Amino acid sequence: MTVSNRSGVVGVHYSIHVVRKPNGREYEYGRWTARWHECPNRGGVAWYVTKNVPDEIAFVRATLSLQLKTVNRDEVLKRFEQIEGTKAYEEIVALKKQEP
């Protein structure tokens, strides 16, 4: 992990995405994004934090995207379902809590 990395996983970062509607209203959404050198998506793979998807789950999904090096969201969700509630899941969550 580098000094500038605040997520605990190199290649995964948190950001705020602002959506501006034509009526002038703005909405902010938090998201965890995974990026790697060969990623076909220029901006990486983003997992949004919503009322149905808490911060921890979005972080785990972004980390899985990076580990699997895939932009296929169905593949990531399948793997997420396999590890949810397991030691592997807890190990990923523990990475987020580490201090740089």
C-alpha cells in the first residue's frame, strides 16, 4: 500500500460522483472504483453506495473486480455471493480498515 492510498487496497479508491439533472438539481453518490493497467474500461469498474448497497459491500465488490481483473459485473456478483459471510469476505473488509 502507498502513502496516498486510503482504501487499503492498491487499485481501489473511493470517490463522490455528482449527477446534475436538467432541472438544476444535483445528487451526490459515493462509489468504490477498481482500476488496473489492462482494464478495458478507461474509468475502471465502479460500485455505488446506495441505501440498498452499503459502503462495505460496494468496497468488497470493487476489490473482487480488481482481484478477478474483470469488468463482468455478473461474474463479480456471483463471486460475491460465494464468499459473503465467509472468512474470505471478512479478510477483504479488514483490508479497508487498515491505516496507510
